[in-house]
Amino acid sequence: MSTHPPSLRYLELDALRGFAVMGILLMNIVGFSMPEMAYVSPAAYGGTDLPDIIVWALSYIFVDGKMRGLFTILFGASMMLILKRAQENGENPARVHFSRMTWLAIFGLAHFFLLWAGDILFLYAAVGCIAFFLRDLTAEDLIRRALLIFSLGFIGYSVMFGSFLYIQFQAGVPGASAAAIEDIAQIIAGFESSAADITADIALHRSGFGPIFLDKIRNDLFGPLILLTYNLAETLPLMMVGMALYKSGFITGQWQADQYRRYGIWLIAIGMLILTAIAIGLIRSDFDTLLMINANYAWNWPSQMLMTIGYAALLIVTIDKFRGSLWIKRIAAVGRAAFTNYLGTSLLMTFIFYGWGLGLYGSVGRTELYLFVLGAWALMLLWSQPWLMRFRYGPLEWLWRSLAKRQVQAMRLS
């Protein structure tokens, strides 16, 4: 595989980041356009016609969590690269890192409150601050500790959400007490949205910018912290895996092609078989609410981890094989401007679906949504490379870098 002088960019990292930022829209598009529970279950909103079920199943098996996982792994790997370059340039690595994370957190909070509640930037900034203190561990130690934290999180959430299934079972046995039946009814009601709730959610998101912003302040003020609390046990291990994969040379294309292929095929196959079995069970259950909660918030964890690393492996082989092609160069340019493309996608999609823009929220079918994804991909691929032929950074990359360094950075290529 490829070798790189330390001063050059890694095509593998750039292109992987490009694939990730494009792929993450595949999982986020439902969140932009429909009530929240539609992401968890097609029965919650959007319909259960055959095309919708097929689209949901393909997303659940192949996309959900994996693109965010890839993004997270790349964040950990990039963190190690930035710390290394800061040290080589005679800068204080801690000062460089925490300045970047502070501004990333500010961007994330602005993204959450002003644009979209599905922000991951604040999460990454907070977890990145923790990951910094693990930077000196060996690749092997990072992997071992990541698997321990990940396993504890998986077990904890499996027990917590699995307990709801036990309560449901107890309430369904002959002679169940009225209290047990009432308990499970309240638990299910806490996850399901009533017709009135859905109507109110659609009306809110079809309204103007002000009402949507005020609703977040009133009802979701601590949303970023709640997201951090829930995702810490998954995000930190994935970030640590990314750090380990950088140290081992995996993420920068230093391994042999047959190693990447072997790992990629096996990891994806194992994860895919598990998730396919879960998806079939969910369809046969007619999308039982508590089964859907368990499947989305607990049972999918191991397969997502496996498939994320498997995707990275096969994508690295593909990137190396076609490294001179125009399409890989365009995807790498999307990755170099991933920060701008990520936030730009939120701006575009909220304009399309929210009331301060076109107001299409709740009116586009699940299957048809992916036409908007294709359009966004086309925009990313069209603008990123021409921009980077003239400028050193994407617009928001330049702003983030300038703020973090407290100095306006040179933008135009000489």
C-alpha cells in the first residue's frame, strides 16, 4: 500500500472523510424531514408500504450508525495527526487541541440551537477533550480499553432497554396485575408519539425560525449534554479505535491490501448477518415499539462497530486502487472540506424542510427523501474541488482554524 512523507496530506484520510460526510446524510435525512421517532421506526411516521420497509431495512442494516462511526474513527485519527504536527512545528499540543475543541463545541452549540437538533460537533468536542489524555497509550492499549468501555456501555443499555421487554412480558401473562399493565402502557407511551404530538411537531417545523429556536430553548435546553451522556460509551471507544488505527498505520493505508480485504469482508459479513436477522425479526413483529427501541439503542452496537471498521478497510483498498482517478480526488476534496459540507448540509436540508424555507417537513415519503440526498451529494462533489484548487481550506475550516489559532490564516493559494 501507499507511503507518505510526513508533510503531505493522507489521501486515505481525506477520501474516507469524504465518504463519511456524504454517507452521514443517508442516516440523517429522515431526522431532517420527519418527526423524531420516524428515524427509529417506519411505523412511527412515513408509512410501512413495501418500498418504505425496504428503504428502512437497507438503512438499518448498512447505514445507520456506521457513517457516524466512521466519522468518529476519523476524528480520533485526525486528532493524533494534528497533535503530531503541532509538536513537529514547535507548538504546544495541548493548547492547539483544547483551543480547537473549544471552538468546535461553540460551533456545535450554534448548530444545535440555530439549525438542527441532530448535532454531533458538541459531542465530538467534549469526547475529544477526554481522548486527549489517552494519546500516549499504545495502539494495543487503546483497543483493549476501547473494547472494555464499549462492552460496558453495550451491556448497560441492553439491560436497561431489555428490562422494558421483561415488563412487557410480565404484563402480558394471564392474570397480570392492573399495575403491571399500567406500567408497560406508560413506558410505551413514553416512546410513542400520539397523533396530536405528530401534528404539533409538523406544525412547529413548518413554522418560522423563531418558534423552532424558542422551542429548543424551552424544551431541549440541555439536549447537547443529554446526547453526550447517552453517546459517551459509544463515541469515546470509537474515537480511541481511530487513534489506535492511526498509530498502527491502518487508517493511513500502510497495511497490505489483502489484510484490508480480509478484515473488511469478514467484519462487514458478520455485522450484516446479525443486523439482517434483527431487521427480519422487527418486520415480523410489525415494528413493535419496545423491540424497535432495543434494536436501535442497544442490539445494534456490536454490529455497528464491526461494520464501521470493515467499511474503513474496504474503502482504503478502493481509495488506493483508484487514487489517481478524478472521482476519488473529488471525494477527497469533499473530505478536506468536511466541516463546511457537514454544516452546509444542515443549512440546506433545514431550508428545504423547515418552515423558514420551503416547509416540506413531514410531506415527503421515506423513499423519495433519497433524491434530496443525491442532490446534496452532487453539490458537495461539484463545489469542493474547484474551491480547494483556489483556496487552502474550506470556508468553515478556515474560520475554525483562524479562531483556534487566534490569528487570521492565509486562505488563497499562492
